[in-house]
Amino acid sequence: MKLTYDVAEKPKGLSLITFALQQMLAILAATIAVPMIVKNGMTPAAAMFGAGVGTIVYQVFTRRKSPVFLGSSFAFLDSMAAAFAGGVSMQLGFLGLILGAFFAGAVYVVISILVNKIGVNWLNKLMPAVVIGPTVAIIGLSLAGNAIGDLKTGDVIVENQIVSEAGEITVEKVMLASPYAAIICGLVTLFVIMICSSYGKKITKLIPFIIGIAVGYVLALIMTLIGNAAGIDELKLIDLSVFSNYMMPDGKASINMIFSVPKFTFLEALRGTGEVTGTYVISILAAYVPVAFVVFAEHVADHKNLSSIIEKDLLTDPGLNRTLLGDGIGSMAGAFFGGSPNTTYGESIACVAITGNASSITILVAAFGCMIFSFITPLIAFIDSIPSCVMGGVCISLYGFIAVSGLKMLQKVDLGINKNLFTASVILIAGIGGLSLQFGDVKITTIATALILGIITNKVLAKSDQK
């Protein structure tokens, strides 16, 4: 594809800031979702700061040749939960998050050293286009359910108490807004993005996500205000209480209304050093290291996908050893502040592909922007207030583009050959079907399982050329 800005090019003035903001919006929903899922004291603001730090480290190691943002990794959710297992204190749990990220990052460092010694030819043979293409496709397709789920969801939730005949009380959370109101908002967001990207001129074509989110948010806000004024619950899409919760948590005005320091992981972790035991360290090691090997496969898939977009082989320049070092050490640095190991984001890659802006300077400015935003309370509140349905519309385009990028890699593959046909089929069906494996506390994700099956299939049928 033709890029508007190549990797080494630099947009000028306000354009650069605008493009960076777009990258931030593309990755922030997923980045702040991880600490909200794990809870245990982790905060979205710290995760944003950690993602910014991790991305800067990654860009340094890759010599700014790989235009992708690093954000909180969902693959380590179970590992992160293990850091708090057994009723340990929050301080020790935070220390476990940092230790785990260092163990996972160390895996990448070791693989990087091996790659530096023996090269990447073995990897290209192990994962040719017929393997990596469908794998990239299922990265996008596996997220389809999340995108559609968000598309139908408003953010105003009420809790209803249900009393059973035995007198037991349970709490049921109910969304007030009608799914149809949410879908309308999300689809408007999606179509604005598509129209701007396809018909837009100059700046409009380069910032379709900012325009789409802005239009979707305004529409959701209008619906919500009408719903509040007229008492129509079905129209209440935005939880406006988010702003008071962030800016006036105690109901009183203070400096925190404008500026607040994120709850950095290392500050809590320092208080837990006296509680560390050998058993705890081993449990963290066992929870993180196997997952790091699994995420390595996604790392390769992401970089092959990005390589096809910018038409430069990132596995040779700057080299897989450098991308691994950047990802591994970036994860260590990011988790030190935000708790979560980072990973290259498909949303960021899709944003590069859709906008044609591959400028690595844009990624760097977005990283610094995340770090700055994490201190500004109203901005954090605004990001958190963007309703799920609006982000659902955004994610349909982002996840869909990831899937299509993978399928494009199959264009030069002869699917008339049984070996290729079976390899692609196994990966797609295993991935879309959600096949995953569990060995004790170690879980091999759907994507990794599908990739492993594809590699095995391709090798078993390596000498077959029947059509």
C-alpha cells in the first residue's frame, strides 16, 4: 500500500500531535481495560504511563524503524491474577507483577540472543506465509466478539437486588440503555471512520478515528442528556458520574480535580519486599514464563503483518533480535510503573494501515502523550467516559483490518495444493473455534494453539504437493 508518511518521515506542527492523539485513542481502550479487569489496586492511569514508557524503550531498541505502540497485554491476565493469589498483601502482589514482567522479559532477551547468533531463516521456514497469514487473521477474528459486544453496550449500569425464596440476596447488574441506541451510536462512529478514510481529503483522511470517536461521543452525549432530562433510561449511554468519581472522589474540590499522580506499581511494591519468599517467586516464575513463550508467536505475527504494511522486513531490519529486546525490556520497564507486561498492539498496526501514517515519530509522541495524560485527571476521566458502543464501532474497523491483513498474506499462496489448504484451514478453524489448551496453571491461548497446529500440519505435509 502507498504510505502517506513513511517510517522515517515526520509530520509537521499540529498534524503530528493530532496523529499521535489518534494512535493513543486507538490503543487506550484495551490498555486501560487490563488494570480494570485485574483490579487489586491497579489503575488505568498507571497502565497508560507504563505503556508510554514501554513504547519509548521499544522504539529506542528498534532504532525507530518499527512504527507500533506497546500496550497492556491480555495474554498475561491469568499470570497477573496469580501474583495476588493466596490472599497476599497488595504490596507483595504489586512486587509479584514486577517480578513476573521481568521473568517474561528475560525470556524475550534469551530468545533475542539466540536469534542474533543463528539468524531468522529458520523462523521463516517454520512460519511461512501459509502459516503466519491465517494466524494474523485469527488475531483479528478472535476479537470480533469483543467488538460486537461493545457495540451493543452502554456504560450506565444499575444494580438490582434479587431476593430468593430462601432469603438469599444476589446483586444483578443491568445496563439501562437500549442495545439499539448503543448500536446506532457505534455504527455512526464506524461509518464516519469509513467515510473519512475512503473519501476524506488531506487531514480528514489521516485522522478518521479522531473524527469518528468525536462524532460518536457527541451523539452518545446528546442521547444521554435527553435521557436524563426526559427520564428515558433507554437513551442513557454515557456514565457522566465518571467525571466526579475521578475529579472529586471525596466530594470536595482539590488539586486532584486537575492533576494527580498515578498509583505507580513500584511505589507499592517497595513496601512488599519484606514479605517475599522463595515459594512465591517460583510461583510467579511458573505463571509468567510459559506465557512469554506463547506471546512470542504473536510478536512474530504482528511484526510480519506490520512488515507487509510498510513493505520492509522488520525481522531483518532492525532485526527480530532488536524487536524482541525492545518488546521484552519495554515490558519490564512498563510493568515497573503500570504493573502489566506490554505487547505490540494490533490496534496500532491497523491504525497505521488504515491511515497510511507509518511515521515512528508519531508513535513516540503518542507514547509521551500517554505519560502526560496519565497525570491530567480530566483527560483520564474523559477517556474512561467514552462509551463502549463508540469504541465498539472503532474496534470493528481495527480488528477487521487485522483479519484482512492476514488474509492478504495468503494471496501469493497456492491454495490448490492440499498442504497449503489444510494448513490454512486448521489454523482458521482452530482459531475461530476458540481451541485453547490448559496444563495446570499454564494456558496456551487460542492463537498460540492454532499457530502450533498450523506449524505441525505444514511440517507433516511438507513433502506433499498434490492438488
